[in-house]
Amino acid sequence: SEDGKRIWALRLKATLDRTRRLTEEYSDALLQIFPKKVQMLGKALGIPENSVRTYAEAEIRAGVIFQVSKLCTFLLKAVRTALGSQGWDVLVPGSVSGTLVQVETIVPGSLPSSLEGPVILMVNKAEGDEEVTTAGSNITGVILLQELPHLSHLGEKVVFVTCEDEEQVSDIKKHAGKYMRLEASSSGVNLSPSSNDRDAVSFKKNLSSNDSSAAKGMAVKGNSSLRLIPLAEADVLTSGAKAAACSRLASLAAASNTVNNDNGVSASFRVPAGVVIPFGSMDLALEENKSTKKFTTLLQKIETEGVENDALDKLCKQLQLLVSSLHLSDDIFDSIMSMFPDEARLIVRSSANVEDLAGMSAAGLYESIPNVSLSNPTVFSDAVSQVWASLFTRRAVLSRRAAGILQKDATMAVLVQEMLLPDLSFILHTLSPTEQDHNIVEAEIAPGLGETLASGTRGTPWRVLSGKFDRTVRTLAFANFSEEMVVSGADPADGEVHHLTVDYSKKPLTVDPKFRQQFSQHLGAIGLFLEQKFGCPQDVEGCLLGEDIYVVQTRPQPH
């Protein structure tokens, strides 16, 4: 039932998770503040070494915050028992084997180069926008020891699970260095010792048969006249897959007003107005700045530079610094001015030829700058150049390298759209990744701006399943993010957002079961409509503003 014991337990779990996270952050803060100062003071006062070393931990354990943490752990275990949960969450199901290796984060170089064969990573922390494959092509699975939105862009390449139960985590760590088998499905997660002979042969076979589907699907740069392109005219060759999809969304939005699913639920949605600064605009800015030769030299160097030292980091930073210093031409700026009202708030978004492809979503890899205005030409131009420069972050360079794409072949268009100030933001997969059921969509919803979901902020969003062909709605989780990102209508359009503490007692999605059901059903109808129109399962991003649902992006869903 959507208003019975299970919903009560899910809501309580969200509160307890948020409380425990607060106690952990408090303890972490003390451990950042105390140890070095305590050591200096203890040495000066001649206090015994053992007392100095244990002071910070003893101070934490003596406080009421520590007792609240232990109480939360006890209550969470009881709640999970009531829900029939084992403390695991499955982001990407599947069965894999490999050596279990514990790392702090997923970054290139985190795995020893001597380690061969398949690897299952046990990761302490993640931001949600890492590229797993850049840490090693032999990674087959990830066990993350923290909460993470399921549909955030980290867990789309390999078998991926999270674990938040302290006893389970302690048991997992005992197997570090051993060859293990990870089995994850909607029915649960099992981690057990495995023989590596047969699995290693299978792994080598799969590795050798991999091809670069991303490179094959990458659109080449078209010969643009470098005029500003209205969103309705955007196509893949001049504007990138993201802008082209938004162009089609704009035409579908008009048709959606008259579309209902089989149960009479409306599939209506809206799309923000926009224009595209096409491929080639950055090259023109480089020419006008007389920086083309320097740019080309740096680009050639990052093509072959290794990741073992910090040389690649330095080259990427030099490229970013060069590109972020570029200025938008006056002609393009004046054209944009003529297409939006003077007071309009805008968001400046990437639309590269190496993102939103069937084989390479690159979601969260390139920059979006919210809350800018044409009334401040410098801030707006800087936002555009920051989006161009995001093509050359270390993560972006290594992601393309892993996909077999030459750095010189990557190019960036910029999508400029009306900035929305939403109440809720969502990511919607029209084929539930966990259930693998073509009859339901899965949505994750966060308060405020969508960056909370896209960046993989620690915490849990509202998570719902909604039927495509019936009115079935099932709530899987209540949101427990500590903060929401917002932009007030009274704020200056300076590219900044505010972080506000969330009060879930005032959020209808938490306290109003009727609203939760109607909103989820509407998302289900939109998901079905878009899946039918685009011809395959879709990864959709959008938001709720007042009573209107906006869709801001759709791409082929990773599989």
C-alpha cells in the first residue's frame, strides 16, 4: 500500500539516514580539526603519546552525537528488517567475478598497474560523475560503501551496487584481495568466493571482442556558417546530439498536449526555449585570439601523454586556461540578445559531438553553467568559454581515450536555454534498470535544481516505479538529501546557486500520497510517449515548475 506500514518505514528510513549522515559529518569535522593541534599541544605539555593519539577518538565517543549515531545504526537495522532489505541497493544488475580491491575513489591510477585480470572495486566515496573505465578497463563491478542516486551517471557501465549496512561493510572488507563473485539482481545481492580460472578466460574473451561503438556513433563536425541556430533547426552535424534531441523535444511537446496513455493519463510536457552556438565557434574564437597554433600544439601533446605522473593534468589545465580566456564574438552575442527578453535568466549547456550517443552518454562529463543573463555580457561570455573548456578536463580526455576517440575529433557546440527555477527535478529511465521490466519506468526525483541528481550528491532521492500501461505506482525510497540547490527570482544572474537545508515536512512528494501518485503517473505517461517517438528506451531529464512538467533532455538509455 502507498499509505501503509511500508511507506511509514521508508519515510522513517530517510529520516534516520539523514540523521546518521549528519553525525558522520560531525565526527569527520572533529577528526579534521583535532589531531594535528592535539599532537602539538600534547608534545608541548609532555602528555604521554598514547593519550595524545587517542584524544580525538575519545572526545568523539564521549559526546552525545556518537550516541545518536549508534542509535541510528540500531534503528536502521530494525527498519531494514521491517522492509525486508539486506542493506544493499542494486544500481546495475548482473553477475561478475574478479579480485576484490579496496580504493578510496574511482580515479585513474587507483589500481596498481601490476594487477591483471578482472577486478571488483570496493569504493569508499564517489561523486557520481566519475568514468569507471578510466580507472581500468578490467573493472567488472563496483561495490560503493555510501548512498548514491541509482540513475546518476556513475553506475551505467558495470555491475554496480551500494551497501550501507555497517555489518555487511565490515564483512565485505574481510574479503579484500580475494577472488570473488558478485551477483546482483532485483531479488538481492550475493558476494561469495569464486574460482578464477573459467572467469578469467571469459573475461579475456569479452575484453578482446569489445569495439568502440561510441566512436562509430560519433557525429562529425559539419561545415557551419557559424550563424546562431534556432533550437527548432538544430541537427546532430552542426549542434550535437543533445541539442538535436532538444530540438525534437520542442516539436513533440506541442503534440503531447493531446496525448493520453491507455488509462487516460496525460503525457503533456513543455520544453524551455533555446538557441545553439554551433560547432566551429570555438575555433573561430581561437583564430580571433591568435591562439590556434598554441591550442593545436597542446592538443597534440595530450593525445599521447601518460597518466602515471601529473604531466597530463598540467596539459589539461593549460588547455582549459587557454580556452576559458576566449570571448564570444559580438555578432553571436547580438544574435542571442535578439532571441531572449532582456531580463531572461539562462542556462549555458554543453552539446558536444562526443556526448548523448548510444555508445557514449558522457552524462555529467561536460559543463553546464546555470543562472546567467545577457544583461552582463562578460559573465555570459565567460559561461560559454567555460563550457568550451570543459571539453579538456582530465576526466573528459581520459573518457574519450578509453572510448578510442581522438582528442582532435572532439568538438563542442553550446546550447543556450531559458533557465527554469523548478520545485523538483527528475531523471527518468523508461526501462527500469533494476527490474528490467519494459512495462514500468523508474524515476529519481530531487528537490530544487537537477544538479543534485546529476552530480551524484550523497543521499537518496525520491525513487518511484510507474506503470506505462496502468496506473500502478510503487514508492521505493523517500528523499534524504540534506540540501537542495535553488535560484531565487530575486537573486542576481551571476552563475551562482544557493544551497538550502531541505524541510521535507513541506514537500508534497513526501507528505501527500495523492500528489506522489499523480506526479508519478504523469512521468510514466511521458516516458512511454518519448520511448515510442525515439524508438528505444530513453534516459530523460526534466523538472516540475508549478503544475507544468518540463523535459530538458533525452538520450538513449545506457544498456
